[in-house]
Amino acid sequence: MKFDVTILVDDLNNAVPLASAVEDFGFDGLWVAETAHNPFLPLSHAALCTDRITLGTAIAVAFPRSPMIMAQTAWDLAALAPGRFVLGLGTQIKPHVTKRFSAKWSKPIKQLREYIEALRAIWRSFQTGDDLNYDGDYYRLSNLAPVYRPEPLPEARIPIYIAGVNTGLARLAGETCDGFHVHSFHTPRYLRDVLMPAFQAGRASSDFSEALSLSCAVFVVTGTDAEAFDESKRMTKSQIAFYASTPSYSRVLELHGWAELVPRLNSLLRRNRWHEMHTLISDEMLDEFALVAPPEELPYMLRERYAGLLDRAGYYLPFELDDRKKRVVWQHAAEAITS
């Protein structure tokens, strides 16, 4: 199992020292999420200061960007980091797509399938010089003059991962993708009993000979003292509560008999009572969703819990080194890699 790190880059000037540290620690990969900032710009900096680690998005929101814009961005990053860039895509949920990005929302699984097909059609045209001709229900691409076509790449295949919670996207990943970002809001039982059969069904109907690679940033509760541990516990419960309030994610809770929490959490969310939501997450639930352990035990617990389930894993924690207590968490993870 490879150990990856997710970074949050609030200041683009910090991208180089963060990426360099990830590689120096001996970790295997670096992912950038799309939150308050563009996820691609830090990767361009990371590509120039590293030469070994995998670099990718976890995730970039697909639908607000045209396939051509996404294809060009991914191609340029693949050129900067040959053989190391992974394009991780997500659909997001309808309110974000329509109200935050002012983009259209239709049938997300069907649209994402076309999106992936369109990307690969564009990349084929970039690589071979052949005419671009993709005709779908959502995307139609037929104009790519030579002046708009970048140079071919020595390694032209750009891996595509998608992310999701439910079985529709899991099956789509099996059918069309190189990998899948398992949402942090999951339990090992849900991954094993619900998602795995969907991945396998999708793969069985595809032309892929390689196994689907599964990656996840796993919720963790940890700390070097009681105060830090309690704060980590509260923050993780709050994050679980936020995701649990999303009705479309309710199947995870239903599997464990916790479905009644969804309307209660959603009600608190709609009334902006954020600070109360974590109180509805029991310690029993926390143990299902998160790894709860001191820093020195955490990486071994991760390895034990997800052996045979994940190919790449890491913590749902920002990679921060300025704080000595937080740095200890990453130092123990790095030591575990070589043990």
C-alpha cells in the first residue's frame, strides 16, 4: 500500500516547500483538493521541484470546465511531470455545481462518462494529429486546428481517477477509469460490501486489463497530548456530521442502521447550527469512520485496516510542518513506510 499526502495550499508560494517536503519524507504521492483555490496551480510548482512522487488532483470538479480546458491543463501537467500526473475528477453535488460554479447539472453519471470519453478523444488528437471528432449528448468536439494542438508526449496515457460515494460512480470507475478516489466518508464495511462489488461489475464489462487502483484520504483522530487529541476528535466528528447531513450519502449510514441521523443533521445544517452537529456523532460511529490512535500507532492501524482494500492511502489531514505537534504525526507516518 502506497502512502500519499493531501496538501492545502492557501499561498501558492508555499507549494514548492510543501511538495519538496512530501518527497523528502519518502511519501509516495501528493494530491491537491479543489477547495478555496484552483487545484492545478500548486501541481505545476510541485512538478518542477520533485522527480519521484505521483502528483494528482483529488479532486478537480469536472462539469464547470469544458473537456477541452481540462484536457489542455492535464496535458501540460503531464508534460511537466512525465509519467507522474493523475487527473482526479469529481462531479460534486448539484447545489455546488449550479449555485457555486453556475454550471449545468443533468444526469451526472452519464455526463461524466461522456466527459471522460471526450478527454481521451482530445488527448488522442493531441498525440496523433488525427482529426478531433467526438459527438455525444453533452459534448461535441470537432474543431482542433494544428495551431491549437500541443506537442505529443513521450508518455501519452494520463490516468483518470474519479471520486464518489455511491455505487453508480463506483461502477463507472470500473468501466472507464484507471482509479477511484474513495470518499473519506465511508466505512471499511461499506467499501468491502457495497463499493467493491460495483467496482468489480464495472471492470468485468470493460476492456481494461489492469486492476482498478483505489485511493483514499482516511479520517483520523490523533494527537500528541490530551488537548490535541480531543480537538482532533471534535473536528473529525464535525467533518463526519457534515458529510452525513448530505441525503445522497445516506446509504453509508443505512448500512449501519444510522439512517435516522440524516434528517436531524440536515436540519441543523439548514439552521446554521454547525457547532452542534458533532454532538450527534457517537464514539461508536467515530470508530467506524475514522482511525483513532496516537501518532506512532496510526500508520500501522491504517495498513492493517485497509490491507487488501486500498492501493493508496493517507490521512484526511492537511500536511503541515510548522507546528511541532503536527509534524510528529507525519514523522511517524514516514518511519512506518520503511518499516
